[in-house]
Amino acid sequence: MTNLVLGAGAWGTTIANLIASNTKSEVILWSYEKNVAEEINKYSENKTFLPGIRINKKIIATNRIPSIKLDFIFLVNPSQNIDSVIKKIYKSKNFTKMNSNPKFIICSKGIDYKKKKLLSCIVKEYFPKSFIAILSGPTFAIELAKRLPTAATLACEDMKTGKILAKLLSTEYFRIYFSKDIVGVQLSGTLKNILAIAAGISEGLNLGKNARAAIISRGIKEIIKIVVFLGGKEKTIMGLAGLGDIFLTCNSRTSRNFNFGYQLGKGNIDVVHKYKEKKVTEGYKNIRIIYDLKKKSKLETPIIDSVYEILIKKRSINELVNELMSRPIKDE
């Protein structure tokens, strides 16, 4: 049966390629931009978002919502666009007629900005009986696209369907590990982006590797607190969706969030503004939501609070570094 990938950026194109290599059926890759869809079909390459990677011939790109029976639907749009995309397909009578209880796999990381809800909750608003899985972990799109060894977490409650999905995704270079913690996996992917900004700021300020290690390790403590408070499980943070993604994102300028923080630390305000306008920097998009969600908890999260103060309150980075280092001595 045909699979649909919603979102033709680097990650969406990579997932479509992965699926196409594992199935005899065609894979539909939906692009918001008509010119990107046309480019993919013409050149078998996504020159805009994933240049240099050959695209499987079984992939058909389009900017129209298909009206056929689908097996799995992969959501690979920026987190702030998920609501509008789901609403679009929900309003398509032909789509809902053929797919009354669709099976969604959320591959985006973040929380809906306007509704302050996890992406799984956004999907359930429109399709309450749908199957939902979360695919998350340390996955730079370009590395997986080049077939370099990669592993990720697949979170779902229906393991029977989950195993079918895992078989569709698994290859000799991409390995799946199961989880049932849908909430924790989503929150881990959201929070690690905020921590990556903090790590990037440290690198931009040339504070050294000691400082970055301290930020990451203490930041992990804060992530655990927030994940557990919001309904996730602590053990999820110890897996690929947690520590795995944190290690990757907090140590490489390939990460948009780390690079965003790095440019902040360097004082490159023009580059920062460019990132805000043109790059998908989920940590920046989600810091206000996380801060608001945890505000009533009285949780002590000085690193995440500092990122909020820098990005939202426009406070001095150096001033906040001094405040962090002069906090009262306490047990670890």
C-alpha cells in the first residue's frame, strides 16, 4: 500500500527515500512548495533541501493532498506547521473518505506554539481514533541520507502496528528501538533543542569544553525534571530520544539549534535574525512554551530559564553566565 510523507525538507526527503528502499509500492512526498515538488520529479534530487542525494524512482512528489487509501502518513513538517497541515488534510473530504482512521508517524520535534500542546494531541484533535507513533532520536538527515549507521526511538502504544512500521523503516543502516512513552519521547526532542542553544552559546563565547560539559550535564537534570513533571518517564531520557539526541545536537554546528546559540554567543545578530526568519530553529520557537508550562511547577531549571531570559527578555548573556556561576552551592 502507498505511504505518504508530509514535508519535503531534508528530513522528510530522507524518510521518503528510506521507505522507498524498503517497499515495492510508490511513496508520495508532499511539498508545500510547488517548485520543490517539480524539482524532485524532474531531477530525482531535492536540490533545495537535500542537494547531492539521489532520490528513489518510487517517490512521487506533489503539492496536492492525495485522495487514495494510505498505509502510513509521516508528519515531517516544522512543529509550528503541524496543526495547519493536519487541518488541511482533515478538510479534504476525499482524503478522509479514504482514510477515516489514518496511521500517523510524527517525525517533527516541538510543541504547538499557539495551542501549547504536544503534536500527538494536535493530531488527535482532528483524528481521535488514529494510530500515532513518534520517531525521534539522534538523526542528522544528511548522515542517514548517505546511509551512515543511525538508530532512533519509535514510540507507540499499539505494538502490533508498531512492529509493522519498524519493519518498513529498518534497514542495514537504520535501526529502531521501541518505547511506549509517547509523551516523554516528544518532550525529549523538544527540550534537547533548548539545551543545544545553551551549549552553542557557550561555544560561541569560547567558554571551553569544561563549561559545555557542565551545561549539558546539568541541563540533562533539568530536562528530566520537566519531562517527569509533564507526564513522561525518566528512563526515556536515558535512551536515544534523550541522551542520544542531546549528545548529537549539543556538540555539532550541523545542528541548527546549536549553531543558532553559537551565533548568539559570537554576537552575530544579523545571522541570528536570518535564522529566525529562514531556518527552522525549534528551540527558539519552543522556549516560551516550555517556560510557561513549567512555571507553576516551582521546578529549579536555571539553564533553561537563562535561555528564556536571553531569547525572550533580551538579557545580557555575560550577565547571566555570571549569575549561573554565582548561585548558592548545593548538592548535585
